Amino acid sequence: MLTRRDDIRNIAIIAHVDHGKTTLVDAMLKQSGIFRENQMVEERVLDSNQLEREKGITIMAKNTAIMYKGIKINIIDTPGHADFGSEVERALVMADGVLLVVDAYEGPMPQTKFVLRKALQLKLKSVVVINKIDRPFARPYEVLDKVLDLFIELGADEDQLDFPYVFASAKEGIAKFDLEDESHNLEPLFEVIINNIPAPTGEIDAPFQMIVTSIDYDNYLGRIAIGKVVRGSVKLNQQVAVCTKQDGVLQKTRVTKLYQFEGLKRVECSEAKLGDIVAIAGIDGINIGQTVADAENPEALEFIKIDEPTISMIFSTNDSPFAGKEGEYVTSRHLRERLFKELERNVGLKVEETDSPDSFKVSGRGELHLAILIETMRREGYEFQVSKPQVITKIINGELYEPYEYLIIDVPEEFVGTVMEKLGPRRAQLQNMTILNDGFMRLEFIIPARGLIGFRAEFLTDTKGNGIMNHVFYDYMPYAGDIPERNRGALIAFETGEAVTYGLYNAQERGRLFIEPGTQVYEGMIVGESSRPEDIVVNVCKKKHLTNMRSATADEALRLTPPVKLSLEECIEFLAEDELLEVTPKSLRLRKKILNHEMRKKMEARAKKEEKEPVF
């Protein structure tokens, strides 16, 4: 017999990056009364991870809950960046409906399309929030029409097309049904949620079932499984079974701790029922996608299919001359354990052994997805090196296919020609061009994922920092052919030692430098970008010869151009096929795979000879 729980609503907040999801959750939490009146509360309170705060993006999906008129609203805040789409996909399993947040100026963007498609496929009810109505050049009604067009494009049925909507300013903490309405709070939004998001419905008296959509860890409790109760109920100390569709029952155990979400906290409870989002402690080795069920009736649920990774990198132990000097975890065993541990909570990631025991192939949903993992590991004390990202190709019907991205660029009109010129050789196909309100143009492309590797830095330079680019996975399509690599070589250190002003002064005539005086370098380390297409070896450790001659010009202070400090993402984009990035808790060092200059020359000559030799 089906039971409807009218005292609860489960919603996921989905949107493109920077359209205001997390700020909206902040406002909902504050207005629900979970904070004391005089309590100091940080902005973006759910972005608790240090990296999330630094980058201004949500990386991990998070759970919270508020009360409104006696009804509990469980809220799942999801990432907006395309690289963390797997977080969105599994978070939607817990929801009965979604709040689709769309910027009142930008309108639907690539990730808007991605997350809405997932919600429609799961038959989730949508409430549209046109956010940032206070933004200059906001066009809320025009954006609302574009959202309707997107629903139609994605094949929404009649019920899904009849979506309720509100206009909002998450920053001001207001929502309204009409732009002319007076509003001082988010009450219209709360009302729309209660009246339109379906209440959980199911068999409350049947045997317990819950699918694990997230894993947390506590030093005292161990692994904590988070998910929604989809059938029956569970009590503290109840015996349960962990199972999967493929393998059946994996283990039987007891629920030692049971939690529900209230505000920002997990609160202990003695029982949870159909529709509740809960956290269960006491189950060793449990993983995302597994089902926790009644021990006497262990029936497994189907887990949502997660999209496959599209980009891979080789992670290997550090073998540079500076290896082991700055990291705490430096061996292949440390690296292997950490990477495979990441699989337990990062469902969009894939880790594979290679021919070498010191190297592992790590695949993810994009450069940022892998960059976040790299940055997290270095902050934990790991030391390793990574290769240039490679796209993951497939053979379909005997033909080579590669991943393509849907790319949207907003750029001032004067830079349109430059952007088009740069994207042409990268095999981009223009799909649409739109004039925006404030002298900007919107360009939409389909482009091979390979064509975007290394493009962002070049794009920002070409547009003087005024361009905005966003992209999301589009599809696998036939291989596009050759795409030009980095068009400038590297400045490579000639010897090991300390970089000095005199050596750097001479080197800067050959290109732009990445290091400053006093930096320790080694032979084969990349110290800058060449102004020419080929690599140039420079001696940055060279000191000025001392003489007893003096002159005004000789004693004049040498002036160095300030070096370019590359971020982790910029280092990854800079990498060529024969280069590596050395990652330690203190440093990021670009280097050649073969450090010795003479050995590199011999290998290059051999490669050229093999290219010229005819094949019979």
C-alpha cells in the first residue's frame, strides 16, 4: 500500500556555475530561523571545503534541511561546473524535485542544459528560479522564454513543461511571482516548493531500502553512508544487509548510529522512514551505489548510470632531482592507496594500473576535475608528477571517435574576430551567434575536447581578461584530425643550482620567465616560455665574471621583468607531450620528461629519423 508523506519535501538545487545556487541556499537557511539572531554566518556557508571557498565554486554535493510551516524541506546543493557533473547525477537520486536556478542576464548556459536533461530523464518536477533580477542588464522575462525553449528542446512532456517559476535575488534574500510585486523575503519561493514539489510516496510498511549516494568519513565513526530511504523504515541497532544488483548480498551488519539533517548539522535519531534523507554509521567498506536493505529481505536497487570520463592523465611517483625533499607521502604505495581511496567518494573518477608500478592512469570529467584532485592531494602532503591531459577516444563501428564539448563564449564585439581566428585551427564549428545587451556577443560552438586543452589562458590574454567561456560535454563524434599543439617552446634550465639575476636577465631576452632569483632549479626544469616555437636551453645560474674594470654601464643594476606565476590549472594547460608537472606541497615545477639535454637531442633525432623512413 502506497503512503504519502506530506510532512517532507526533497529538492536538489541545480544550475550552471555562478548562477547563485549556494547563495540562494544561504538565504533560505537564514530565513528559516536555524541561526541565532546575533550569530555570525559566513557567506556561501555550504561551501565548507577550503578549495571551494578559494575558487568560488561548489565541488561536492551537500545536504541541509529547513522547516517551513511544519514541513521539513531537505535541500541538496549541487555543483554547477560541468567537471563535477557526477556529483549532480548521484545527488538527483535523493530528490523528488529540483529548483532550476538561472541567471536573469546570462540565461541558460551549457551546464543548465546538462543538469536539466538529467532531471527530466529522472521525471523530477522542476521549479524555475530566475535569479539575480537586480543585476545590470537583467532580462528576466526574455530568460524565462529561453528556459521554456530549453525544456522543449530537451523533450519535456506536457506536465514538465507546465513548470512554476519565481523571480528572485538570492543576494537580497527576496522572491516574487511578478516583477512588480513587493517582496521582503523568500516566502513566495517556499510556497512554490511546498505546493509543487511532490511529497515522497511509497511503501512505508515494506522492508527497508536505501541507496547510498554519498560517503562521508569521521575519525571516530569511520565511513558514513548518506542516502534517501526509498522504502520502509530503519531503526537504530537494526540489522541490515549491504547489497548490489550485480553481486547480491555483500555483508550483514548493524546500524550503530543514525542521523538526519537539520540546518547545517547531522542530528542523531532513533528511526528514519520513507522519504527521509539519512546518514548511517557502522558499515565498514560501504561504497556509493550500494543498497542498504532489510537483512531478511535484501533487495538491491538500480543505481543511476554515471557518464564516463573524457580526459585522462598519468600520475606517477616523483623522480626529479628534488624528489622527496618537500612531500610527506612520496612512494608508489602511498600514491596508489590515495588514488584508489578517492574512488570511494568520487564516482566520476576512474583509476587504472599501468605497465609501470610507479604510474597510474587517472581519468575524469575534465581538466578542472583532475586539477581539484591534484590540489587536494598536494595539500595533504603528497608528492608526485602528472603528464599532459589526453582525451579518451573510442572505436565505434570501426571508426575513431573522440569527445566533443558544447562551448559558449561571451566576449566584447571587438574580440570576436580574434576568437574565431584562434578557434578555427582547433576544429571548432560555430553553431550560433547572438548580440547581447552591453556590447557583448555570444558565440556557440561544438569543438573537440582536445581543442580546449591549453585554450583558456590564450583566450584570456586575447580578450584582455574580458571574455567568459563555459563548456560541457556534448557527445562522441568522429575524430576531427590534427589540432595544433602549443605554438611556443620552453626555456629549459641548463644546469642544477640557484637562479641568479645575471643569468635570468640574459634568459629573459629569449622569452617570458616563470621563476625569480633565488629559485632552486635542476637540469631539464622549465623556467619560462620561449618566444619561438622551439625549446631553448638557458643558463639561469650563470653569474657575472668578476673583473677589475669599472664603468657606469657595467655597474648599472640589471632590471628583470616580473616572472609569470602559473596556477596549477595553467601549468596543466602549458604541458606538452614530452613534459611533466612535478607536484609537491610547496612547489609546482614544469620539467622535461628527459632531463639531460644531450639525451633529449638524441631521442628527437631518432624520432625524426623514424618518421622519414619509408614503411614497406
